[in-house]
Amino acid sequence: MNILTISDLHGRTVWREADLTLYDKVIFLGDYTDSYVVDDETIYTNLYDIIQLKRKSPKKFVLLIGNHDAQYLHFPHYSCSGFRSWAQPSLSNLFAKYDSLFQVAYQQGAYVFTHAGITNQWLKHAQLKTGMDATVVQPDYDLAGFLNAMHRQPLQIRNLLFEVGPKRGGYDAHSGPVWADRSETKKDYLTGFEQIVGHTPVDDFTTVRGKSGSITYTDVLQTKTAFYEITIPD
């Protein structure tokens, strides 16, 4: 399976430069909204057009949730920097209309895609708090299913996904998969999985790899137009 990932657009329209027909799967890693340079109309239209891609080809396109999206999708919860109060009603209405098209995680075998990444410590914490699954996590474990199920739970459970640790200015013990900072995930990336994430800007695609897994950071659009490609054996 040939996969293209598109990370942290923040209203940028550069994804249109990619030939999406070349890929079996296209995964948007979240953060479609909020920008210091892109105007409201462009942000809205860009997000709308991405949603239409998903509607027309729901199996090909995956739309993940970023921290900048969560504050509109779940308004008034999960606020973060860059929030546009004047644009909130229209963005929240758009997210609400198509909320079923968005998810927290996508998984293909041992490869897991989220906005910010998953640490071993946060996952153990989440399993303990939810009681949804206390099994030892292995590469064949449906981790994305676990996370996406959490997102459909009541607020008390859903909040775990959006926890913010001190590295990102929050007060939770560990950051969740929508907020985790690179300084957290590069030291404690999830055992047994190959993760692909955005969220933390890097100059070039960067992979941290060990004997038990890896994590690849793909948020490069602040410095260049490039999208991370990966081929996963079927």
C-alpha cells in the first residue's frame, strides 16, 4: 500500500500540488485550521474541499484531528493558541456537520498515524483510566480502534485524548496523541509500532528508531513543501 501523509496545513493549499492519484491512501495528519498568515475564507474553503475528498472517496482519504481542530470540533473545550473566536461559529458548524469523517488515529498493521504521537506512559495511563483494555500492546493490537473508541465516549473519557503535559504548557502528567510534544515522544515512543506524526515542526522528515519501534516527524511545511510517503506491504 502506497501512502501519502499531509501534515499541519494550517490553511495552506499546497496539498493540491500533490498527485493524489498515485497513492492508495492519503492521510491528513490534522491541524487544518488556525494560521498567522492565511485568511479565514481560505482556511474554511480549504477544509471544506478536503472534506469533499473524503466524502467522495471515504476509503482512500483519512482525516485525523489536530489540536488546532479540536477547539472548533469540540468547542468550547480544548482551547489552544491561534484560536479565532470570530471564525469559530462557521468552523464549528462545518466540523459538526461532518464530524463522523474525522478520527484520532489510523492504523495499517504495525504502522500507526496520529497528529502528535503516542507514548508508552500515556497509553498505560489511558488504559488504566478507561478500563477498556488492559492487555499487553502488541503490533497486531488494534490501537487505532482503541483511540477512536475513546473519542466516541463521554467527556470524562474523551478528555484523555486531549491531555496536555508540561512540555506543551499544560498540567497533565502526560500529553495525549493530539498534543504530545516531540521531546516526549522521541524518548518514549510506543513499543512495537512504527508511528508517523505531525504537530511538532521539523526542518526535514526525521525518524527516531530503536530496537522496539520508531516515530517519524513530518511537519515540515513551515520550511518547504513536502509530504511524507511510505509503502507498507499488504
